[in-house]
Amino acid sequence: MQTQRYCFDLFAGCGGLTTGLEMAGFDSAMVCEVDDDARNSYLLNRKSKIGDQLFADAGELHFADVNQLNGKVLDGLKERLIALERSLDFSRDDSSLDLICGGPPCQGFSGIGIRRSYAVDKEHIPSNHLYGKMADIIEQIRPKIFMFENVKGILTGRWNPSEAKGQIWRDVKSRFQRIPGYTIKWSLVLAKDYGVPQNRPRVLLVGIRNDLAKKAGLDLIAKEEDAVKTGFLPQPVGIAPDPIDLLGDLIDESITDILLSGKYPADFSLDSYPKPAQTDFQKFLRTDHAGNIARRGSPLSEHEFSKHSKRVVQKFQAMLMNGGVIPESMKTKKFAQRLIPERWPDKGPFITATSLPDDYVHFSQPRSLSVREWARLQTFPDWYRFAGKRTTGGLRRAGNPLAGDFSRETPKYTQIGNAVPVLLAKAVGDYFNKILCEAGV
């Protein structure tokens, strides 16, 4: 019988990391996410129980602001969890919680975030220092394993222009290394190496409690920091599907005619599958909790199309006809816009899903991708639902740090773009489960 495992997901977003971990046998014992829409998406899709109670109904285990999780609140949380789930024990220094994971907000570290933000030193953006709060919580809970996740840009980021590149990462790594009783390793991984149809480089820092790492046979003395090389993270495990094999079953050819005509119906969407599943990957995405694969004509959600202007459709059509090249007469000031090919080049996926749906053009129709297609890029199964608006823009998405406004709306595309790819999370969760089993827990 498989051991039941539990995790805390900090900065959980809409739940990509937790969804992959659930596939690997880890269930939520606590969630923290400041954005209401993202947290609602997270809870909307949680079907697991803690004790005899559905986790989604256990409001005392749901938190918004991670800064609320001080000593007193954490003590109360521990007591409540022990009452709900007898296998959880926080009475010793080596608590039985299996995992704490989280990716603190990265807008101040990523190139994508920077290009859409106002000029302000990263040192003065409060969310850029939340890694310290995550470390505080780890020190108080003492889980078996913890994992910090963030964007590649954190490795070269600096708090202000006068400092050397990499200062942010040195500070972040140093804070986690100061947590007593853990060995820390980290790697820059590519999501495409774990079966995700994106390049998506991500920094993963892993800490394993020394008592368990020794039992699992991990080398705690080696100076090598690479988590993959030292066995703290899994080796690449999968080949990313081509876009046609990922999205081909969602294509309705009549949509092209509507786009070219410019005569849009009031509801420009599909609410049922236009085709049967054609590949194993599509079957995986169309499989519900009961193991049933959605057939042609079965209900389909989040497959609404943008009503592009005539000029935009013409530009997208020209890109389709010219291998992704935008004609000079149609170029705009937009920083980037790329055509997703039917098949990846030899080196595999070259894209990273962002918060903007029109960053990429569909490989066979003159349009941007739907929310459902965007979610598939992140390997969310089709049963996954998203709360909030479909999209938004301007200050509502980016905030205005110069004016002290750090609030952000997170519509569906943004929630998905910010998520950890589900299959990357599953690969990591499967591997953590293996380590814990080898440690005898």
C-alpha cells in the first residue's frame, strides 16, 4: 500500500505544482496564495481529502498572505492538522510533513516581468524578498524535503544596477543554506526534458533533511551543487510532444472561415470536442478523475477564441503562409510574436508560455491560442478549471511600483503562464517519493 504523503504549497498560484505532485501521490495539507482568482482556481480543482474532510472545504488550511504564517498561526495550523490527519506529527524536530514547496513571485527576476514593469530597483519590490519568509516557515515546520522554484533570471539578477550580476541568487541560496539540518542542491532544468511542450528553463533548489538523505544513500559531502548530478532531482524523463500532437484534437476547421470573414458570433467558442483523441498525449489530457477519456462531442471548457481585428487576422495569416515571418508592412512595436510550428525543430520546444495570449500564433489557424490550449502547453489536464477573467491588461496586470501599487490582476492566461508545468512537477514528485521510500519513510 502506497504511503500517503502531504505537502504545503506556498505561493501556489492556480495549482500547477500541486496537480503534478498529486499525480505523484502528494496531497495538499495547506495552501497559501495571495491572489483571489488564482487561489479560487486552485481550490476549484482539489478533490483530495485530509482526514475525513475535503481539502477544498477546510478553510482553516487556506491562506492568502504568506506573511500571516507567523509562529502562533503555524502552531495553530499544526494542531489542526494533527486533529484532522493522525499521520501528521509536528511534535518533534523531524516532523512528518513530507514536502514544502513554492515559487515566490518572480516578476522582479524574469526578463518577461521586467519588460512589463516600471523602472524600480528590485530591492524595493516587497514580493522579491518572500523567499526569506519561505525559509522561515521551513525552519519552523522541518519537512522532510523542501523545494524552491523560480525563473532563470534569478541567477543573474541584481538588487540594483550598482551591484554585480548574481547578487540576488547568492542571497537567496545563502538564506536556504542557513536552515540547519538540511543539505541543499540546485539545478537549472528545462521543462522540455520532462515531457513538457515548452523549453521553459526553471531554477529548482532542493533541501533534503540530513537524517533522511543519509538513509537514502545521498552524498552529503560532495561539493558539487548540481541537484540532478547529485541525485536530489530526477534525470530527464520524457520527450515533449509536438504541437500537432498536443493540440490537433481541438482544431475545428470552420473557425478559420469565421476568422477570415470577420463575422464573429456572440459566443466565439467550442463547448464540445470537435474530434476524438488522436494521440496518447491527447488521451492523457482528456482523461477524467474516473479514468474515462472524453470522446468527440463530450463537453469541453475554456476553448473560447479571440475576436481579432481584420488587420491582425491578415498578419497571422501571412505568418502562416510565410513560415512565421511577419511582412514588413504588418510589423508593429510589439516586442515579440512567434508562430508555433506543427512540429518542433530537432532541439525540441523553443517557447515558454507567458501571461499574454497573443505572444504566439496557432500553427494552422490565424489566431492566438485559447485558454484550454494555453493550459495544455503547461500540461494541465482538460478537466482543470480556471476562475476569474479570461484576460486583462495594462496597470491591472502589471501594477505600478513607482506609485507604490504592487497589486496585480491574474486572469486565466496569466495564471496559466505563471504556473509550474504539471508534468515537470509530477516528475519531481515521483522522484521525491522514491527518495523518501529509499529512506524508509
